[in-house]
Amino acid sequence: MKKFVLILFISFNIFAQSKFTIDVDYARFRFDDSTGYLEIYYGFHQNELKPIKANGKLVVNGIINVLLKEKDSGKIIVNKSWQISNDVDSNSVADNQELNGILSFQLSFNTYNCSIKAKDGNNIAAIDSLSFDVKIEPIETQKFSISDIQLASTITKLVSKTNSFFNKNNFEVIPNPLLVYGEKLPVLYFYSEFYNIPKDLKSNFLKVNYTLFNYSEKNIYNKSKFISTANPFIVDVGAINILKYPSGVYKLTVELLDTVSNTSFFSDKKLYIYNPGVKDTTHLSSEYSKLLSTEFSYMEIDELERYFDFSRYIATNSELEEWGRLNLASSKQQFLSKFWQDKNKLFTQDGKNFQSEYLNRIDMANQRYSTFQKKGWKTDRGRVFIKYGEPGEIVRNPSQADTKPYETWNYYELEGGVIFVFAEMQGFGDYTLVHSTKRGELRDDNWQRKINTE
């Protein structure tokens, strides 16, 4: 799961300007009859963290805050921050080197919303955040089952006692929250747990199937083994060399199967492979093959919806209506591919790719205009900046005795000169649009009465 992680990785860091990202993944495990265990894995890109000198060494610091709330009641279960630091040599920090951590929570069975905010401890302007829902539910006690799959960069069997932060059931499991494997991480490691293996099975063994599917749901890797039913709880680890597979989205499935009764339970996990030197020999239609060359082929429904949300600012009414009629991921992928091809043809100037410029504006809007309640691209100032670019002049008017703070943006080359006026109406740092002379925008020639505090 991650917020455009693969997109950024494959499309050559289109958010390269002032980027700061945190990679996040999670897995759920059984704890007892009334609670489950949630592990959140996170990673800071060390080359994005600002090093400072401390005690004669260069040190980077990442800070992560986790807010866990019951989704229905809104009750806060966890609201806490952690800091992770590392000594670095600024000359040797590789682009893909991550500062990884793990946070663990014992939670009652319920559905939770998890909001994560990360920042550079040495640079308060570098912030990233995300939010997702997670369901903690009982593990069936009458038949065998499997935990979520945790993907890892390495898994090592422990032969002696160590104090590693990542020790788990006699293994050191180093998480890979980026979920990307390939030429720089050639082996896919994975960890899972098998529960409630009954002793009264007719067979003395259960079959475990490991399967890797590519983006077209084709089985490209399959391996099986048998495990004894003598123990009700089993820790299972595996590894797959993925250097021969072309770049794309993949799905790993771990299946536990009783071949006698033909009953099974499985868990699966999405991951990404980046092997630019491996040619994809899969036979695809030319149209779909062209689509796969874009980042949209790597997105699922929720990612496609999120991507189109901030594309709405430049969508026509007919495009908005067409998007509303689409239900399948493949249809949405094709729509976005054509949408941005058309916008690039219409708006690209001076050799600059409009899509990259637009996404850079999203990134900059998030940095400049984010508030506690919303991301910068969702604010009025963010929308105007994304849609029309950098204003020629900004006149800021701080709070006065009789007026609320406001600012005027002047665009001298747009329609012969237009203005946008934003005011901080609620006092939470969110400036809303109160007036503009731009055609199609909100116009209120008496806007000053709105900001009058008398």
C-alpha cells in the first residue's frame, strides 16, 4: 500500500523538486482470543533527510506520528510520535537506502482509521502524510488460517540471541515498506504465520503453495512444500529470486491446503518489480502494451480515484461525466492515459511536459498550503496555484483590528490581468477564495465586507 510509491519510482521521480516521502506498509497477526496484532512498517529515504552535525557526526532524524481511532466511534486509541535516527556519510547515502522502522499495536477487534504523519526532524518544512482503514478481526479457531504476508528486504534465521529491533519468532525480519524489488533488491523475502492447524486432520501434512502472478493475472512462479500438522502454530518464511521478471505490478499468494478434504485458506500481497533491463515478452495488444508504458497501469481503483481527484481541476464537464460512468480499473487506466495524452498535447509549452509540471505543482501546493484539516492541493490557494501556476505578485495583508488576514494574487498575463483574493475566514490557516476577476471563478465585488471583523 502506498501513496504513489511505485509511480514515483518508475516515472523517474516526477516529484523530484523538494520531495519528501515516507513509505508505509502493514500486516496483521493473531494475538489472543479477543485482540489482534497490527504491525506498521515505515521507511524514510535517507537521501531526502537533512543531515546535521552532532557530536562530530552527521545525523539524520525522521519523526513519525501515528493516530489510531475507532472508525465508528472516533475514539482515539493511539496518538503518539516516535523518532528514528542514523549516522550517515553524506557522500555514500544511496538513493534507495531507507531508514526503516516498525511499530506494533495490540488492538481489540474493530475497524480503525490510521493517520500517519511523518517529517524530517532536521527540516520542519519536509512533511508527508497518509491515512487508511484497517480491520482487526478474529481468527477462526475451528480451522486453519493465515496471517497477512509481510514483505521483507532480508530474513535471517537467528542462531543466537540478539537485540535487533526486527526480531520475530527466531527470525530477523527486515521490512521493505517500499514493496519494490528488482535489480537493487533481487530477492523477494516474505513472512507469514499459520494458525489453528488441527491435529485431527486425516492427513499428517498440509500443502503450502507459493504463487506469483503478473499484472495480467498469469501464474509466472509456483512452488509447493508440505508441512507437518503436529504443531498448531507455524512460522513460515520464503524467498523468490525475481531478477528475470520484467517491471510491473505482481501479486504473491500463500495458500495453505488440506489435500484430503480439499479445503484451503490463502493470503495475498501486492508488490512491484523494477527490472529495466528485462524485456517483457508477454503477448499483449498494442493498445494495452502502450498503456503499460504509463504509470496508470500500476494503479488499482483507489489509486486511480485519488489520481483523478487532483486532475479534476483541468477536466471538462464531459470528461467528468465519462469518469463517473467507469467502474473497472482497466477502463479507468485507459481513461487517465488518454486524458493526460490530450492535456500534454494541449498545454505543453517550451518542451516542458505538462503532466510533470502539473504534478510538481501538486507537490508544491502540499508543501505551501497544507493545513491541519486538509492537504494543500485541496485548498483554494492550492487549486488556483495548480491550475494557473505561479502568480506574478502576491500581496499579503496580515490580521488587523478590523479585518481578517487576506492576500491578493495578481496574474498579469492571464486574460489581460486578473486577481484572486483569499481570506483566512476560520482562523486555522486555511485561506478560502472570496473574490476573483477570472472568468468562471467566484466573483464578489463586495468581498471586503466578508473579512470585516467589526
